[in-house]
Amino acid sequence: MRKKIIAIALLGAILSVIIYFFTQSSEITITSLGDGFSLGMTPYGIEGISFNDYLKEDYLTKHELKNYIHEFASSGKTVKELIYEIKENQTITLEDEKLEIKQAINQADILTIAIGMDELANTKITNQMKEEYLHDMEELLSMIKMLNNKKVFIISLYTWGKNDFLTIEKLNASLRDITLTNGFFFIDVNKILMNKEYYLTEDSYYINYLGHKAIYNELKKF
């Protein structure tokens, strides 16, 4: 009798494991946060194809995409504004349902953050600006870490306009340290985006679909 009970218990455990694996969903949720760079913004005031869109299409093709949430990103957004939105738990409506920003961050299997170009690209970066940006990013990423410990990707700044290569490299080095300290992935795009073919016009830092595809290819490595 005892052997029979053990056998039934063992069979039940095996069935539970089988059911678990067959009911597990392989679909993922991608959430993107940031400024116009994260949206594939163009100099013409309209959104183009971003690296996030390439990522979305990749998982769509493999029938592994559950949700793609990019509505919390917006052109011109600063790090301080994003921090405020998270603190206030900003809510938007998607398909007649309310979605909070903390919820969007928390449920993301892949979270990308690209922010800083809209506030720094057209300005000579002073030491004070550098300190404020890094301080804000430190606060932002510590907040993100409390909400998500999955795959979080931070996209670096890149050289354009009044800022020389060395300035951006030093800023990115500090940003990398902050990113890695929080256990996130750092995608350095500064050298990649020095290709003139990636820009739509000479007087705008917004890149074209080829530049965004290059960033997507870097993301794929992870």
C-alpha cells in the first residue's frame, strides 16, 4: 500500500512538471522608456523606425511577443521628467485599459532606456550638467532596479554637435559604471554612430533606420 501511495505521489509530481512546461508561455513583453531617440524620431517631427521597433519585429516573427509598450517614451523628455513620472506613477490608457508606468516597467521581460540626447546633444556639456545628468541617471536606475531585475538595457549617449568625442566617452564611462552597478546591460553606441550614413540631415542628431538597425544588432548580441 505504501509503495502504491509513493508511486501515485511520484506520478503526480511528474504530471505537474509536464503541465508546467506545456503551459509556460514563451511570449515576452518589451517596454521602452526614453526620449525621441528611443522612438526613432526624425528631424521632420515624425517617428521613424527605431531599434525598439526592430526588436519588436524580431519577436513578432518568432511568435514570441506578448506586449510592446513604448507609450511612456516621448520626444524631448529629460531624465528628471522620467524620474518624476515614475515617482508619480503616471497612468496612460491603452486599448481602453489603464496602465501605470511602474506596472509597465515591472512586467517587462526586456526593458530598454535611451534618454539624454534630447537634453544634451545641442548644448555644450559643462561639468555641472555632466554631474546633474549622472546624478539623475543614478537615481533613475536605482528606481528601475526596485521594479525590474530582468533584462534592462541602457543605451549610451553619442557624439554630435557641440560635444566632442572625448567628452561623450568620459560621460559614457561613468554611465557604464552606474549601469553595471545596478546589474543592467550597457550598450555603447558612440563609435557605431560616427557613420555619416546613419544621419538623416547634417543639422540633426536623429539617426535613420540604418543607424537604429545597427543599435538593434548590438542588442541582439545579448
